[in-house]
Amino acid sequence: MLSSNLQLITIIVLILPIIAQSLLTALLLKEAGIKNVTILEYQDRVGGRVYTHYFTDDPNDDKRLYGEIGAMRLLYVDGRPDLTQDQLVFDTIDYLNEYNKVDNPEMEIKTIPFILSNPNALYYFNNKKDQNGKMMTKNYSTTANVSQLGYPDNIPDNYLSFYDEAFAPFFKELDQNFTNGLKALEHYDQHTVYSYLNEVFLPEKLPTKWNDYDEIIKAIETNLMGIG
Ligand SMILES: Cc1cc2nc3c(=O)[nH]c(=O)nc-3n(C[C@H](O)[C@H](O)[C@H](O)COP(=O)(O)OP(=O)(O)OC[C@H]3O[C@@H](n4cnc5c(N)ncnc54)[C@H](O)[C@@H]3O)c2cc1C
Ligand SMILES: *[C@@H]1O[C@H](CO)[C@@H](O)[C@H](O)[C@H]1NC(C)=O
Ligand SMILES: *[C@@H]1O[C@H](CO)[C@@H](O)[C@H](O)[C@H]1NC(C)=O
Ligand SMILES: *[C@@H]1O[C@H](CO)[C@@H](O)[C@H](O)[C@H]1NC(C)=O
């Protein structure tokens, strides 16, 4: 009775907070025998915040350039499965690959390693080159002094250590006792990394230099994170 009723209902699959969750929900409902599912989508493509932009149109060109405009990284911590928050997504990928193996092998989802940091990565900012007039590497830019990097001279020499100094206490707490570590983080939940440095860490570290906070954070983010 229940299942025959469900066949008549058009189920609107709502948005849940995991990558492509609503499409997955639809698939699971279909597997459960509920065939009459409608997904409402506002855009003219699927994927939501997962969005690959291709620079040419030919889908058969396996060398075409593409860029990930939205989500692209899944966290995997070697040797620490307890820290792999994205296990659910990895499991989902396995599930979908298993599902498509027979009917749609070309739909296989492949993951590739994503290198977060490389000492030989090329850096270019403030029109600066390295001591030999070559393009800077990450390694050079994290060891060069403030004037070699073209930063304003109000940036303290030890600016790169501020990042670790600001966030190490949170990591330490998380390592010692995850529950307590999360509590400590929740206390600052309203903050971004920027606002934490700007409003909490730097006022304590350099109480008289509030005029320089913005430049200091910009220098850290440019050099350390490549996002300044
Ligand atoms: C730039 C960027 C980088 C990111 N990087 C990562 C990353 O590296 N790793 C990671 O895990 N996460 C990352 N994320 C987060 C991740 O993309 C999202 O958490 C995830 O995609 C959310 O999935 P969702 O299905 O909940 O929502 P969404 O992907 O936002 O899907 C919502 C869908 O609902 C549609 N919709 C909205 N309103 C309506 C309406 N009224 N009627 C009909 N349709 C509607 C939208 O068009 C969209 O297709 C990133 C996000 C961004 C923006
Ligand atoms: C990084 O730079 C330092 C000093 O400039 C050098 O001694 C070291 O070999 C470099 N390391 C890499 C991986 O390039
Ligand atoms: C930065 O390093 C260069 C090269 O080693 C040196 O000539 C310069 O005096 C240094 N500047 C400062 C402000 O330390
Ligand atoms: C972490 O701390 C909480 C108290 O906040 C305590 O109840 C819990 O047992 C601790 N966990 C470990 C693994 O020590």
C-alpha cells in the first residue's frame, strides 16, 4: 500500500549538504523502487557548486584544457583515516563506479593526486624575481626577506611565523583531545582566517601596529597560501 502510494507521488528531492547529494538521493530512491522522482534544478546544468569549465567544446579531445571553478579537492590524510572527513564522498564514488561498471563504464569517476605544496612551484608577485633574475620559486619566496619580495617595510621580518603561531594552539588542542579542540574552534566560529588574524591574533601580538595588519595578512596570504 505504502509503496503503491509512493509511486503516485512526485517526490521533490531537496538539497542536502554533500556534493551532488540530491542526484544521489534520487538514485537511492530509484534503487528503493521509487521511480517517479522529479529533480528541480534552477540552472541549465547539473553539479551545482561542482563545476568544471572546459576551454574547448570537443568532448573527445582528451588533452583539452579545463579548470575547476568549484569544488575539486577531497581530503585524504595518509595514515590518519580518523581525519578523513571526506570518507563519505570516497564511499559514494566507489558506489557510483560499481553502479556504472556494467552499463556506463565511460562514466567512471577517477581521482587524481592533488599536490597542495611544491617547493619548486613558480611564484610571481610584486614584479619580483629571485637573486639570479629568474622566476621565484615557493622555496625562495618563503626564505627571502621582506625587501627582496617587494613588500612594504612595515611588514615585520618574522611575518611568516605568525600563521603557525596563530593556529598551532588549535591544532595542538585537536591532536590532544578532538572534542575539546572542536569546542575551542567553535568559540571562534564567526571568524574567517582573515578576521581571526586581524581582530584576535595581531592585536595581541602587535598591539601598536594596527595600521599594518592588512598589509601583514596580505603578505602572509600571498606568500604562504598563494591566495593574497
Ligand atoms: C569555489 C569553491 C570551491 C570549493 N572547493 C571545495 C573542495 O575543494 N572540496 C569540497 O569538499 N568542497 C568544496 N566546495 C564546497 C562544495 O562545492 C559544496 O559543499 C557542495 O558542492 C554543496 O553541494 P550541494 O549539493 O549541497 O549544493 P550545491 O552544489 O550548491 O547545489 C545546489 C543546487 O540547487 C540548485 N538550486 C538552488 N536553489 C534552487 C531553487 N530555488 N530551485 C531549483 N534549484 C535550485 C542550484 O542551481 C544547484 O544546482 C567548494 C565550493 C566552492 C564555491
Ligand atoms: C630551499 O632553499 C634553501 C635556501 O635557499 C636551500 O638550501 C634548499 O636546498 C632549497 N630546497 C629545495 C627543496 O629547493
Ligand atoms: C635582504 O637580503 C638581501 C640579500 O641577501 C640584502 O642585500 C638586504 O640587505 C636584505 N634586506 C633586509 C631589509 O634585511
Ligand atoms: C576529552 O575531554 C572531554 C572533556 O571535555 C572528556 O570527557 C573526554 O574523555 C576526553 N577524551 C579523551 C580521549 O581524553
